[in-house]
Amino acid sequence: MGIITFILPGLACGETGKDSSRRISEEKSLKEHHSDDERMETLASQSSMQPEYCCGRNGICSHEVLRDGEADSEPNFLPNNKFMRKASFKLSWWCKGEHSDQHKHDIVSFERGNITTAERSSRQISLRWESDPQTVLILTKPNSTSVQILCIEMVRWLRAQKKLDIYVEPRVRAELLSESSDFNFVHTWKDANEIMLLHTKVDLVVTLGGDGTVLWAASMFKGPVPPVVPFSLGSLGFMTPFYSEHYRECLNSILKGPISITLRHRLQCHVIRDDAKTEYETEEPILVLNEVTIDRGISSYLVNLECYCDNSFVTSVQGDGLILSTTSGSTAYSLAAGGSMVHPQVPGILFTPICPHSLSFRPLILPEHVTIRVQVPFNSRSQAWASFDGKDRKQLKPGDALVCSMAPWPVPTACLVDSTNDFLRSIHDGLHWNLRKTQSFDGPRDLS
């Protein structure tokens, strides 16, 4: 099929729930069963004929269509009939081996009243440019001489060899101009309103630093995030697979495409104050790529938190705090608190207590579709504090609540090899995972 669309499970239910279905003949049942694929293709083709308009704030589209590698691309239009200047690309699914039996649809279907689902595949996500990238945003770790030198060299090369428009932070532009007035072609922004519009101008984001620089890059985009290419110039990086010494070869390959990417899910967090009139009266939402932490701050008392999952009571946390983490953040604070390491493309939310006052309180991994509500009860002895990716600390008083759910806009990061290979290499190199001296060959043996 040329178009892959997401279809609600109810569309596949058919006539299962009706009494008249009991009188359907065996021949008609088989005929309907064999026409399932045709109906799915018809639905997909009908969906593809719907015009795609931008809607919502900041020109963010309210729906997405993933196109596979066989589909012909069409120009993307804005409501005022102007062509978008941004480069377009395709996302396609693939797995190793042409004869793999894992190319199956992840669709829940009904077959004579029995619920079945296709096997989950190990396919990776590939990005293929449909038009050449024209604009690159470079974000750097501050106060680093080696990063500053590399940034100067990379900006010159991208401009001279690739003829790209380049955006940097105001701080970096000032550093470049102090180096030479020849860098006056570099663009920047003046205020937060221009930052909100960056996703409409930038085709590719390059980060020079560690995981903290990737977190900073993600925080700048409140909606769609352009593909991110993270170069490792930090002390420890689980999300920075590219080596700065080979930046020319890496960027050449990425600008040409196709490339493997990891879609890193983010959490969308809302703080609801006790004096709010409705649950919809919340503070500005905050997006986190790693985790949101609720702790006791400077108080010497245990934090007391009531936790709900889709309005179902989960537990009361009594301890130092609670971590709600993405799977990308599973190798950060959550891991230090006893949580599991999870592949970043596994869609889920990690529920990890911090030093709980109960030996039976073990970490959980919840599905990505749930909404988690953490509330400070009125009988709590102390207040709580929430921090989002280690910053933007907010005080939670008794009666206040924090609501978290999976954000609709993931962060696509480029892979050096593929998502799984990069993840395994990062835990081997970064954590020395399961590093042990091999048992010697000589010694006692099982002779049976």
C-alpha cells in the first residue's frame, strides 16, 4: 500500500456484536474474511484523498500520515496556498532481511468472534528526504573551548560546501562574530515568539555536547521537532552516538539520506492548583524528554503523594519522592533509583519510587496511553517539589496535582547504525553493562 493509516479498533469489529451474524453462512463468512485486506486498502485510499491542512497553534497539524517507501510524494500546501520552504521526508518501516516474515500490520482484527493481532515486528524507522534540507540549527554546550572551535569549523563547512542557511543561539552568534565578521550570514532569534516558530524554518538540528544538550534542544520545540543529529562532546552520552571527529562524513550521509532514526517519546505535564475551578484550568504544559521528578525538597519529612492511573487509584507514595520517566530517560535518574533499562522505542511510562518507606514498593512500567495524576493530599505533613528534566522546579502545595501523559510530538534522533544497535552500544560503553572477566578455562569441570 502507498499510505499507512491508523484505524480505530472499532472499525475492524464488523458485525460481530449483532444477533444477525449468527445466521451468516460459512461461504459469506469466508468471503468477508478474504476481503479484509481490500477494505483496509479502500479505507487507506479514502484517507489519502482528504486534504491536509495545518491547524492548531503555531501551524501544527492535528494529524499525521506515515508514508512508506513506495508512495509518490505530493507538495505540502499551507492554507494560504503558499509552498512550505521546509524540506519534506518520508518515514518507512523496515527490518533486516528481505525474506523476513515480520512485515505484518499491527492491527487488531476480529475473526469469527476471536480477537487476534499481528505480531509485533523488530523493524526500524528510516527517514528519507523528499527534498534537500536547506536550514540547519546548531546548538552547543556552553563554556567549552573545544565545542566552540568545532562549531566555528562546522558552520564554515556547512555554508561553503553545502550552501545551507544556519541558525544558532544569540550567544553563539555573538561568539562567531567576535571571531570574524564573515559570520554575519548566521541567523538567530530575538525572543520566545521566534523560538516558537523555529519548527517551521529548520529542517535539521545538530547538537554539539552531551545528553544535556539534546535535552535543551528538545525543550526548545513545544510541538513538532525536526530530526536531531547529536554529536558526542560531553562526559557521558546515551543519546549522542556520533563522533565529532567524523562530522563531515556523518553530515554528508545524513543530508543525503536515508537514515535510521529513533523516535524518543516525551511526557506532557500539567500542574493543576488546588484553587483551580476546573481540571482544565492548568498552568502552561511542560514537555520532558527524560523524566519529571516529585520529591520532598529541603523538607526532612517523608513526601506523601496519592497516585492515580486513568482515575484508578494506584498507590500512596511515602518516601523521598517519585520519578515518572520516559523510556529514553530509563538510563538516567530512574535507573539510579532502581528502575529498569528500557529500549527507547518501547512506548511506555516508568513509575519509579525514590527511596520508598516500604520494601515491597517496586518500580512499574505503564502503557503509553494512560494518564497519571500525582496529588499532594491535604493531610500531608510537607509540600512537594516537581522538576522537569532537572529544571523548571515548581512547588506543589497540599491539594495541588501533577498530571502526566504521553506527548503527541516525539523527538526524532538520528542513529549511527540503528536504534537497537545504538542503545546496546550506549549501555555497554556508558554503563559497562554486565562487564565481567570471563571465567578461566582450567579448573573444576562437570564430567557427566
